Amino acid sequence: MKQFSATKAVTKERKIEALAESPFLYMPLSAYHGHFARPTVQAGDRVLKHQLIAKADDPFSAHVHAPVSGQVLGVKEFPDPNGAMTPMLVLHNDFEGTCADLHEVPSSDPPPETILALLAAGGVVGEGGAQFPTALKYRTSGQRVNAFIINGVECEPYLTADYALMREQTAALFEGIRLINTLLLAKEVVIVIGADNRELETVFAPYLAQERYAGYRVLVVSEGYPHGSERQVVYAVTGLEMAPPMHPSAEGFVVSNVGTVVAACRALVDRVTMVKRVITISGEGVKQAGNYEVPIGTPVGFLLNQLDISPHHHTIVLGGPMMGRHVTDWASPVTKGSGGVLVLPREPVKRENCIACDRCTEACPMRLMPLKYAEGWRRNDLGMMKRHHLHVCIECGACEHVCPSNVPLMASIKAGKARLRQGG
Amino acid sequence: MKWISAAISPPFIRKSDSVTKIMADVLFALLPACGMAWVAFGAAPVLVILVACGSAVLAEFLFLRLYFGKTDTVADGSSLVTGALLACTLAPFTPLYAVAFGGIMAVLFGKVLHGGLGRNRFNPALVGREFMAVFFPAAMTSSAIWYDQKAVNFPSLDILPDAFLNTLVFNGSGAIGEYSVLFLVIGGIYLLLRNRISWHIPLALTLTFTLLFLAVSAGDYSFSPAGVLLGAIYMATDMPTSASTRTGRVYYGAMIGAVAVLCIAFGVRHAYMSYAILLLNGFVVPINWVFRTRVWGEKAHLPLRLAQGAGITVAILGMAGGVIWLHTQEWIMYLVLFYIAWCIGSFLFRQYKPDIALNDA
């Protein structure tokens, strides 16, 4: 899929820039799916930047901190893409940027046993999409992990935020890896990048030559989608095919997105909380496409206003074009797991019958036969979907992307999985 | 503040391709070979092609309207391809009423009654051809439909220095699509380059056919190389009715070659490719299961797969024997009648369902 690199070329060389702050911020309380943080502030409270505003009650959720100083307007319910209502804390920015008293920053490395506490206190979650709390991910049973894999293969079209981060914040990336690894003690540390970003090898070279980063290695994987998906990256490093429900962590492989590692470095070294991230704003409807550092909770609508983009003739996507979600509302915020805001042409999708051309089978990274899921769903035959290993699907969307008939493969897959979860 | 009422689901970017483009490519690939029909016999075969295409498109329009109340899929071009492929298998002087009947039956019993494009088990063009053979036996077996001295345009072309090479470019006998091996192959290469067919079926089919034919025949049998290529490149590769995985396609192609040689060896003179392809069409579902992909992280289960493969091979060869026996008894007609009953029955008792269309903006 060579044409994907053309979509990235637009923003690839753009430096990370800041945009004006939004007057309102919509702080999502959800992190890893189905787990929420509990607000610790009330409507009317004044909050400071980096102040804790919602507390994680279970290990699968994460603390939420105020990205700006200002006033709490309250908790509002917003519909998420599945139609379910999710709570968000709404903040009114006073533009003073007054910071909460941060912990004193020691000059030495944090001891390994405090790392998990610091990551939890900083509200650090995975930036790759699923927002899995790092404090939980790096909790090992005391054994050395087999490999710590840093995933820099940003395979979604258009997105270059991770690339920009690796290029501009290389020092933080390597320090983050080193500090996390004082806990993981991985037998192998591998930074994986895509072949289209091979020039990063020269950016990394001075770091790799340093004593403190001895033994780290860079692995270049071929360009293509979805080569940056977790299981594909683990395969590239280890040669092991891990199909769901088996998870790489069960075999001692820890995979983190580069953005996550940089955020972890900030939490461990500077002791600041995760209140902003780098996103790519791009797509056919954007004139000033680029990589921008934005506060978490910034409404997508505000970003579009800043860049003078009308949402009305485009499809606005939060995340990548293959796995992201359609933004239908001005106030939908940038989350800790969103890698981009895309403004794509709004084109009607013409659905035709499946003609069994088998493009989907050839595109599937898990070697599934996605056409069988559309057929199974149409015939109301869940057995057919099960027989063809529906649970192995990672929902990357590659099958529907290549389908000449635009068969609703992903809808069939998701609906089929939901039915199977309910016990058929 | 909402911008748009309903969210659509990912992926948000799609490869620009469509059924119409696929069908246009197939027609484009067939065009040079069909053009040679004019070189051979002038207007008559061209008229056959036009009537076949016209009747197929008209039938699709009428029956879709009648049964499903929608005609938006007529423009996808699939019925044009069905008509053109049907014409390619016909004799140049086939009576036009029979051709029109074939075009209509190809679309009705080959496609529409199964639920439309992509839902059919059997190659529509070949279904149309078998209907013609059964319902117009006199017209279809007359030797007058194959040759007419008065209509000959060019008896042969002398453009290359070698007589054999010239017959590859043009050979003025056989069915409408069979006059030029060269153009059939060029069309096939075009389809390969455009990724409309994969090499697996044509290669496996022609190789198996050639090897088995050489092994079986001691000069007593004959076959039409262009006919085999037409089947291998354009008929056996029909997407909905052929196998779905690479290994499955190799097996499927090879078995078509084997069954075709079997048919020739037991005296099926003209319909061997047609029988072989239709027979294997019927086995696509089990072939797809036995030759399903090895899913990520799954063990190969090779002994089991081999046993299953042996099982369907026996079943296919058994069925081939049955078809050849029916053919020698001249009872193929009953097979077609049974097929008609099956089509109507399944149409009446199975509700037509479109693919689900969720969250469409």
C-alpha cells in the first residue's frame, strides 16, 4: 500500500507546534474501555494546571488532571460513538496557566519500586489507542520480561505524530525507555520503526552509541498496514504469531507506543502529569496540516475553528482513518489515546454485493477470510463466523478498505462479536 | 453542537474500486478476441454477441424489477460480461432466438434467482449454454451453425512468417471466443496485471489439462486449445463461483483440468470444459473449507486437511463419472430440469437478504 506514504508526506516534515488553548475543555473520565475515573472536584471549584480532578478507583482506569487552570463547570454526559452516554468534566480555562505545586524534582533516577506509583500519579496511559494504564502494564510478577518493544510503527495513513515525536524528543524517548526498563529489566529492548521512516536510524544513532542505552536495538519493518498493530510488531521482533485471546504480555512481551514512553519520561523525570499530547491534524480538507501539541480535552471543533476548517462538507475523524472514530459533535475532545484529527472528503459509500474476489482474505494480517463474516452475518449463521475464527480479528479495517463492493465487513464483524459475547 | 446526525464507522478511506470497474476490465480483455470473430465470419458472430449481451442486460433489468423491485445493480455491467462470455462459447451461426433464450436463462437461472450478483453457485454464462443445449438440441447440434462458406471474411491471416504462429494469432474455426489464442492470452495477462484474476487457476488448469491429456491421449483425441484457454482464463476465474484461497484455487484449477480430460477420454466432444467448470463450481463450498487459510497462530493440521482433500477429490471424480454417464445416456436434460427445480425451490423458500448496511451516511 504505497499510496499511504503520500498521505503522510504532507505532515511528515512539519515540526511539532502549539495551537491557542481552548476556552473550554472536556475531560473524558474514561480510559481503558468501560473503566471510569471518579471526579474529585465539583462545579464551581477553581483548579490549577496539573491538579488531580478525577481519581482512578480501579487499576484499569487512570487519574485525570487539569491541563489548564480555571473553573470546573460540572460533569456532563455526552454520547460516545456507540451512542452510550459517557461522563466528561467540563473546565473553563482562565488562561493564567497557574500550575499546581508539583512534587520536588530530584536529580537522581526514581528508584524502580516507585516507578509504578509515579506513572499512576501522572495518569499515564497508552497513547496508541486503547489507553491501557501504564502502571498496570508495567506491573510484572518480579520476573524479567522477555522483551520491551517500543512501537514507533505508525501505520495508520496520514498520522505522523509519533514520527515527529521520535525525531524531536529523542532524548525523552530514550530516557523513558531506560527508566521503565529499570523496572522491567527486559532481556531485549527493541525500538521498531517503519521502513518509510528509516531516516530515524541516523537520529537514534548518537543515543544508541551511549553507554547508558547499550544493547538497545532498532528494527525496521516494511511499510504497510497494519504493520504497527501490536501483534504484528511482536511477530516482527520474535517471529511468534499470537492470536487473540492470547496476549503478548502473557509471553513476557511488553509493547509500548513511543508517545507513551515519552509521557512516562515526563512523569518520571519532570514529575508532570499527562495533560497534553502530540496529534497530527491532516486530511484533504486541511490547509495548515501539521503536528500539534494540544491539551487533552481540547474539543475537536475548537481545533477546526483555529485552522479555519468547516466540518460541514467533510468527515471529521478522531484517530487514524482505518481505526479512528467519526466525530459528529463540536465538543468531542482529544483523548490521551487519539493520534490525530483528520478532515476527510465526505463521500457516500456505495454498498454492493460481495463477489468473493478475496481481496479481503489477501489483505487480512491475521490470515482470516473476512468475506465469511459478511456471509455469516447475512445468513444469520454465527456458526460460520465462529468456524472462521472471528475472535482472532483485530478489527484493523484492512479488509473493508480494499473491498471493491464496499461490503460492510467491519459492521458484520463487530455485530458478530457482540452476538457471540452474549452467547450467540 | 452536532454537525451530523449519524456516525459512520471506519474505515474512512477506501480503495477506489468497484464491481463496475472489474466488469469493464473483463469486457476490455475479451474485446480483441471477440474482434477476431468479425475477422473470421463478419457480421453474423458479432450479431450473436450483441444479442447475447442485449438479452442478458434486458433480462437482468426485467427480473430484478419483477422479483426485487430494484434495478440499481443493472449498471454494474455483470450481465454484459455474462452475455459476452456466453457468446464466446457459441457457434458463429447459432440461431439468434436460441442466443436470446440463452442470455435470458443465463441471467435468470444463473444469477437472479440466487439473489443477484455474487450469490450464484454456478457460472451464469455456462448455465445459459447448457440451457440452450438442452432446450434447442436440434439447433445446437447442427453442423450448419459452425461454418458458412459465404460468410467467410478471412480464411486465414498471413502476418507472421510461420504458419503455426499464424494459427495462434488467428484460426477461423470453433466458437466465437476461440479464434485467437494470442488475444485470449493477452487479455488474460491484462486481467492479471490489473489484479482481476490470479494466476493460480489458469496455470493449474492448463498445466494439469496438458499433462493429463498427453498422458491419456495417444493421438486418438483432440481438443481446442483456445477453448481450454477461454475456460481457464475467463470462465474458471469467475470470482463468485471459484475457490477463495490461493491453495484452493490451485486445487480447483487442477481438478477442472483433470475432469475435462476425463470427459474427453470418455467421449464428451464439445462440452468438456463447460461440464468440468460447472461440476467444480458445485464443489467450491467444500473446497473453500478444506483449503481455508491457516489463521494466524493456528497449527497446520496437515494430515486432517490431506484426508479432507482426498475425500473431496474422490467425490469430485465420482460426480464427474456420473455426469459423463448421464451425457452418454443423453440424460443431461434431467440434470438441467433438476437444477431448474432447485433454483425455483431455493428462491421460493429462502428469503432474499441484502448485505447489512449499518451506519451509512
